[in-house]
Amino acid sequence: MQNTNTTLKISARDNLLVALSDLAPSQQITTDREPITLCEKIPAKHKFAATNLAVGDLAFMYGVLVGEAIKPIMAGERISTENLVHRSEDFKLTEEKSDWTPPSTKIWENKTFLGYERADGNVGTANYWLVVPMVFCENGNIEILKNSMTKALGFDKRSQYESFAQDLASAYQRNDSPQSVTLGNEELNRPSPIFPNVDGIKFITHGLGCGETRDVSHELCGLLAGYACNPNVAGITVLSLGCQHAQVSIMEEEISKRCADFDKPFLVFEQQKYPSEREMLERAIRQTFEKLAEVNLQERVAMPLSKLRLGMECGASDGFSGISANPCIGHVADLTVALGGQVILSEFPELCGVEQEIVNRCKTREIGSRFIEIMRNYEERVKEAGSGFHMNPSPGNVKDGLITDAIKSAGAARKGGTSPIIDVLDYPGWVNKNGLSLLCTAGNDVESTTAMAGAGANLILFSTGLGTPTGNPVCPVIKISSNTKTANSFKEYIDFDTGSIIDGSESVESLGEKLLNEVIAYASGKKKTKAVLQGRDDFLPWKRGMSL
């Protein structure tokens, strides 16, 4: 990696360079070959050609093929969607295996975090009660339970915006000047005065369970089973209509596949078996309160770092994400694996272009073959829907320098670190092996984080370049910015800033070690993520084939 403080060449094979700051037209850039005079202004995060590229010439970044020139591109000219299109290398099963030298973990070996030990041996970083519907027909009743129970339990935190709106309404009612009303700061996420050892009661809704294909309904049951088994969940209340495709019995079968020793409170209320909705909801509230009192007796205990199960995510990525935030997260992934923990890498559309590297990292041929099969099947289904992995980058990605999917993917894959891949799971899979597992999900942020929590993640590390508020109902999401500007402008949601990697004041490794210390604090409940404090409980099951 060659860093001149103004530009970056990531791999010796690369013929694209990254602007680390805004570069002026005619500015001369020092390279490992000949100096380059810029043809135009190159905004920070964007890439420019290190050599002249003719039509049909291939572009490389991160050491992999990322595009093909469709117009002549001069050395020092910025690449864009007008002169470069997505290209990626083919991949196949080979005998080649990547060597891996684990990072030193000496300073971490005796460290612990404070978590909730479950009967199946997994450990929660939080202690939530979950209320879910088997089918969208019960969403209304979920809302009734939420409105009835949240405030009564002391989990109803009035946000600063709610208070602001109420104060404005009062001002108008009194004919006072609304300009005198200001937005204040409300205390967020106070512990419940009734059940202080319960981190919250989470109510989720969705639009599935009946009407779609049976496969989609079955996948929903598997996802909900994963949430019931998630170590951050202490117990669950389930509302079912009764006649839908997504039956409770299927969910129970899926729970047994994931957790043979499942012993959490599991309360089921099937509306069509009750003489009235009133009676069902009364029993649901009463029995949930009873079980919450039992869950409140649970306490955090010291657990080894090998009990961490980290989901790795990126969203609203920018041209710096693959240089700062994602490698930093990747170093945490490698440290966690070296300590005997579990890491989940998802978002298969964002592995496009680095498939051969992934195959070479698979521990066995069988694992590599499974990855190839799932990856190719997914892309075929996307093509059948009239799309393709090459259409994955969003307008925001492109505007901030991620011109092709291969450029985006090569940077996104770095959040999985460099360790061997010990398992490949299809959606909605459940992670049960120590090491790095791949989970097939969409690249959509919320679908992916929803799936990783359903796979058992007890924390999610989420990199962002442009800023995003995404959270999860049961799995704390640690938001990591790729640059300091976003860390400041999106401070309501950013927990950790990796901008010091861009300015050269810190290395990926040193900042990764600091991030792991933060992970331990969040896992122990000593700190709460901004997404948790802001009440972001985003939940979106993946309707496979419908999104990237």
C-alpha cells in the first residue's frame, strides 16, 4: 500500500489511485512509476487513472479487476460511470488455499466481558423480551400490546422531538409565540423502574406470513426462530392468527434445529382459538408480565471474548469505507477469530469481484463449492428479476466514488478480515461454529442486519461513509464512520470514527485494537450504542430475489 497523504495506491497491481483529499487540476502526483499531472479536479474519495487506458482496457483496484474502460481515459483523469463499467473476474473451485497468520492476541487473552449466559452455551450482550407476529394480520394487536405495555413497564422514553412537538402544541393553544419553543435534550434509554435487569421489551412487525410463496413463509419461520434463539433474547411472546402459512409449529421445528436445549419462556397466543380478542390480549399481557419478573432475576457474569459473535455490516458506503472503516472492522474480525470467537460476513452482492479470493479462503473444497453454488444461484435469480449484481451501487455510493459494484465489493469484503472461512450458510442460517462464517443475504442494510441477528449475532459492527441510522431490535449496532466529517455531521448515530486512518495519524491495526476495547464495553452493557439510545429497531425480512 502506497500512501502519499494525498493519494493512495492500495495494491501493486492497481492502475487506479484514490484521492485522500480534494486534488486540483494540473496538480502533480507522485507515484511509484512516473509523476502524473491531473487532467481535472479529483474530489476526495474518488479514483483516477494511474496510466492511460484505451477502450477495452481493464481497471484494477484492491488488486482485483473492478472495471473496463468504455472511453479512452488519460492518466490523471477521474473515473466515472461515463468512462468505466463494471467488470469482475470469473471464479472457480481450486486447490489453492490462502495462508493466514493470526494477529497477536496476547493482550486480550485474559480479558472478559459481562454477558448473559444461556442454556445452549451462547452469551447475550443484552437481555431483551421480544414480541412478534407470525403473520401481518396480527400487526394491529402487536401495536396494541406495545402501546399498552411500554409505558407501564417504564420503557416509554419520550424523545426530544415528542417533547418539542408537545411544547409547540401547548404554545399554539395558549396563543404564545412558537418561536420561544426550543428543541431540548431528553434523557434516553433509562432502565425500567420495574424490571431493571431487562434491557427492553421489543415489538416487531412485518408484512409476511401468508399470501406469499410457502418458501418465503418458511424462511420467515426460520428467521423468527433465530430471533427466539438469539442470546440477547431472554424470552418471547408470539401472536398468531391461526390459519396462515407461517405456522407456530414450523417455527418450533426451526428453533429445535438451532437450539436443542431451548429453555426460554415461549408464550404463544393464537387468536382463532380464543372466544374474543380481548381475552387473548389480556392473557398475553398478564403472562408476559409474569415471565418478565422471572427474566429480571438474570444478571451479567464475566465471560471470555470467545463468546463474542459479531456480525459485520456496511451501509451508505463512500469512497473511504474500504480504506478505513472496513479494514478496521476486519482487524477486529481477525482478533475475534484468533480469540476463538465467531464472525459473520453477509451481503453476497458485495462479494462480487472477490469471489476467487473468498473461495481460496474456504477451509475445505466442500465449503468453497457451497459458496460458489449459493453465489451463482443468487445472481441467476437476480438476473431473472431483470437486474444484476452490477446494479448494486446506490446513487449515493456512485456520487462518493464507488463507481462499479466490483469497486464497492472489493472494499466491502475487507470488513470480514483475512481469516479462513469455516462455514457458508444460506438464508436464514444459524451460526454455530467458531471462526468466520459467510451468510447469504441481500446487500440491503436492514435485510442484512435483520438476517445476522437471526443467525445469532450478539453485536453488529456497521461501517458507514455517508451516515445511516440503522439499528436492530435485539442486537446492538455499533456504527463506525469512515471519515471524521460524517462522524461529526451524523453524531446522533456514530459510535466510532476511523477518519484518523485517512489522515495517516493512526494505523488500521492500532485503531482496530481500540475498536475491540469499545466492543467489550458495549458487550458488557457499560456503554449503549447510539442506535439503541435513539430507539432504532429496524426489522426487515428478506424476500429473496426481490432485492440486492
